Amino acid sequence: MYIADDERLRKRSDLLVQLLGAEADRSLRILEVGCNAGRNLKHLFDNGFHQIEAIEISENAVALFRERFPEVASQVKIHVSPVEEIVRTFADNSFDVVFTMAVLEHIHTDSAWIFDELARIAKTTLITIEDEKGISWRHFPRNYREIFEPCGLVQVHEIQCEDAVHGLGNQFFARVFKKG
């Protein structure tokens, strides 16, 4: 059971699976930064990806994940912590894929150092699905190609999400990066 507005939210998770690729190895080790209540984790799990970990700052969101998707939550390792406090504990190339969806846009400029860390822990692929233009007290607009390419990643795919997923709007971009 998904939260309200199921179809629209499912399409966002479908985009993630599409970006991974239909032929992607289901044994990939994947990290989601900012999993919230676990919709993407459940979708990945339902699509055969079972080597999944996540970082989530909100204990309430993790509790909701465990309540709504107990079968998945029991098999996914969740680090309940701010990304700034956990990311440096991972070894280089710890995860085949690291991904974010509407999370990095909230990272304050004082914590921009985490972008280097995300590139460091991604063995082959980093995927961002982020609002790159919205400005508010809690949004920090960035072009993630300009952020991650200097970290040794090469952008191999870009989608303006308005064209791909109804409801995300033209400020959202999905980007796939590979290790150079």
C-alpha cells in the first residue's frame, strides 16, 4: 500500500528503476540518501534489488517505513542519521549505486563537502533526481552536473523530469553519473 497519490509517486519510483536500466544486475549494492518513508526502497525491492541500504535523518519517517512496508524494512539496513554524520564512515566504493531523490536540494552550502563523499562511496553510478532551480529557505539550487563532474564522475544521462514524470515540474532534473 502506497501513500496518497499512489500513481504519481509510483511513477517517480519507476523513473529510478528506468535509470538503473532494465538489464541492471539485481545484485547491485544500492544506497539511497534520504529514503523518507521508504517508497523507493519498496519499489526497488519489488523489482528484484535486495542489496539495499539507506540514510534517513527522520526517525518518524523510518518508523512509518517499518509500519507500512515491514517485509522490506526487515531486510533493508537503515542508518538513522544526518548524512553529514554517517557518510564518512563508509569505505571508498562501498555501493555500486548511490541515489538521491529530492534530498540534495536541501543540503545547506555549509555541508556541500558531502558531494565529494557521495562520489567517493559510489563504486560505479550516482543518480540524482533533484530540484535544481527552486529557491526557498530550505532549497539550495545547484546544477548537479557542475557539482559531480569535478568529483571524478561523468554525466551519461540527463532528463528534465517534467517530460518524464508528471508532477515533478521543469525544475527537476534526473542525472546519471558514472565513475570516470
